[in-house]
Amino acid sequence: MSKQRVTRRQFLNYTLTGVGGFMAAGMLMPMVRFAVDPVLQHNAAGDYVVTDKKISEITAEPVRVDFTFEQKDAWYTSEVTNTAWVYKDENGEVIALSPICKHLGCTVDWNKDKANPEHFYCPCHGGLYTKDGTNVPGTPPAAPLDVYPFKEVDGYLALGKAEPRKEA
């Protein structure tokens, strides 16, 4: 222990600073909790959204599948509609492609360009993708279309969040 004595003024200074600190912490903690709480909330919903498309009805021709899910941003909840181009490849595997062009984010459409049949076409700058979503060299897109992971839920197609191609 120090041999210096604490004066009354120092004692009051220490006491008031400590009490003031506790009071400030007591007022700030609810505000911090209010700001941080939505970020820490665990979302019990799954990562996959069930669509109205039956797996048995999917053919080799790409079809547009719209699906809606609820998105929560902090305290705001909204309903979001996404789209996928879905078909079965020659091995019978389901392929689900994002319709968002990798050039400028426009929406691609299947088999709409008369000059390039059997391709995904981006009308914004003439971007082309093959049926499997690979970008055609010499056209604006620099990467292939993103793919949706999928699974079957009671015979229906369920799609996850679109992911970039691993080989891209």
C-alpha cells in the first residue's frame, strides 16, 4: 500500500468518476444491445426455398422457375422473388442457373435471340451463354452464370442461394 495519503478531494474525484462510469455504462448497454441484437439473432429457417416445380416435370428444355422467400434485414422483413433457369442435363441431373448476366447484371433469357438459337442471351450488350451456363468467348460476359444448389423436398425442387461456378 502507498504511504501517500488520499486527500478528500482525490477521494471524491475517484468516487464520482466510478459512479459516473457505472451510470454511463448502465445507460449505454441497452442502446448497444438494441443496435447489435438483430445481427446476433439466429435464423431457424433453412437455406433452401421450395419452389412449385416438381422434379419429375423438369425436362431437357430450360424453363424459368420463380420462387419467393422472406428476407429479413435487421428489423425489416420483405418478400423477395428470385428466378432460376432449370433443366435436366444428358445424365438426368438437375441444373439450376441464375438468370443474372455476369457482365452488367442484366437478366438473360433462353432461346430468344434468333441469330443464336439454343443459347442464353443478354439483351443489354449481346452477351451469350451456352445451355450449361458457360459464357461464349468473344461476347461481353467474363464468367459463367452462377448456379443454384438444389435438393428435392417431397418431390419438389428446393433451391439454395446462387453460387459462382467453382471452375470459373
